[in-house]
Amino acid sequence: MKPDDSSLQSVELAAVERQARTLLDRASAWGRYPTPIDDILEAAKLRVAPRSMFDPAAFLAFVKRKTAEAAHTLKTALSKVLGLYDANEQIIHIDETVGRSKQTFLKLHETGHHELPTHRKIFRLFQDCEQTLAPAIADQFEREANNFARFALFQGGAFRDMAADMAIGVRTPITLSKKFGASIYASAREFARSHHRACLVIVLEPLRVVPGQAAVAEVRRVEASPSFTQRFGNPTLVRIASDEALGQLLPIGRKMTKPTPLAYRDRNGDVHECLGEAFDTKHNILILIYPTKELAGSMLVLPSHLQPLQ
């Protein structure tokens, strides 16, 4: 799976969310949908480069204004970079070749680097990469900026509260992604993280289909609701193949998989019913699993091949 991109200690998370809340207040962004990104940037006194730094001509002009060392660092990382924050000029550069919803998250992520005081002091130029940065402090800052973006984009608990009033199912995060202006991927993760019911979202890479063999999808991320983690633990998954138990959920040759019964055993060996459904975003496959009813007094676990972490 991808490296952890969001875990923070409770004190750290509270500090990040406090800064994000203050910015949403300044931007009068609460209750406005989709989340007003331009107003948030204006309240932060940030601007997006009118000509993206990822444009070759703009890149060369940018390099001329930087030291040779900074230019070299930037140049070697450019193949992976999605966004850049220039603290000196209070400007952010976004790769406009990625999807609009991804750009939205990147803008808020870069704004997090700008609004979080420690970030702004330490990094004159902060680079966002798809891979986890090696230094521990950079990794910490990435996770803090991700949580800042998450809180701002989903307006604190607004997404959670709306999802709680809707039917549990894969269509709910899809619907809410349009309302908040977020990607389906980010919305599905937020759905699992914040839902009051037990549910699990498995994010898969696109299917690999080899003629004569089982179709396989590698696991990108696993997100579980707090109550799911309490009852099920966190499953250790690497891949899902079409000839395995969860393979029936893979949307092979279709966009969605309808709710499909799954049998899960608790630690006493008792079988309980769950439902699983899936949606193919073209970039990822999202699988949502949830129990058909809340079970009081029982600890649920996954089947033996998906045992929770000890």
C-alpha cells in the first residue's frame, strides 16, 4: 500500500484543524458548496501562478530567480511534483494537467503549508510529491498539510453529518463529492474515516487482466471507520484477485458492483452478514464493505486470509 499520508497525534491534528477553521472563518466559507476555494485562497493572501510553473517557459523564468542549488533541487524533483509553494512570493504553482478535483485538493494542501506557522518559517519552497519525502520532518509536514486540506475541503464535520443522514452505500460519497467539489477518491476516504457506522473502504489500483488468468488489482489504501476498526481491526491486504472471496466485488466489464452479501466470522467463529459494493473511477476501484446491522456485544473479525493486524 501507499505510505501513510494522514495519521497525526490528536494534539497535532487539533492544532492543524484550528488553523484550518480560522481560515474558513476568514473566508466566510462555512455552508457554501462546493467549498469556495478562490475565497479561501484570497483570505490566505495566496495566489495561484497565472502561468503554471510546470510550463517549460515559466519554469526557466522561475529558475533564474532562484539560486543554483534551489534550481537543481527543483529540477530533479519536477517529474514527481504536483504542486509548489513559494513562501517568499506567497504564490503556489499547481500542475494543471491533473484533474480539477485533484487541483482543488492541491491548492488547499499548499495553503496548509502557508497557513501553518512552522511550515512557512522552515520552507521557503515546499515541494509536494506523490512519494513520501525522506526526511521525517517533511513527512510530518505532508501529513499536516493533507489534514489541513481535508478539514477545509470537507468543512470540518459537514461531510460527516451529511453522510450520516444518507443511506450507507458507495453512491453516497460519489454524490457528496460533487457537492463539495472533491474527488470521489478523497470523498470515499472521508466517508470511511468519519462515518458513525462500521464500514471499510478499500482503494485499489486499476485492474490488471491477463487472458487465461485471474484479474488482479493491487491495494492502494485501506480506510476504516472508528467503529469498524474497533470491531474488525485493520485488514492486511496486498491485492484482490477475481478468483478470491472478495473478487466477486471487482467491477469487471462494468462501472459498479451492486450490494453483494459477504460472510464474516467473529472471533467466536459465528458468521455475520455484511454487504460489499464497488465503483470504478477509471483511476481507482473503490470497494465499500459494511455490516448489514450493528452487532452489540460481539467483536467482528475478517475471514482468516484477511486477519486484522495483531
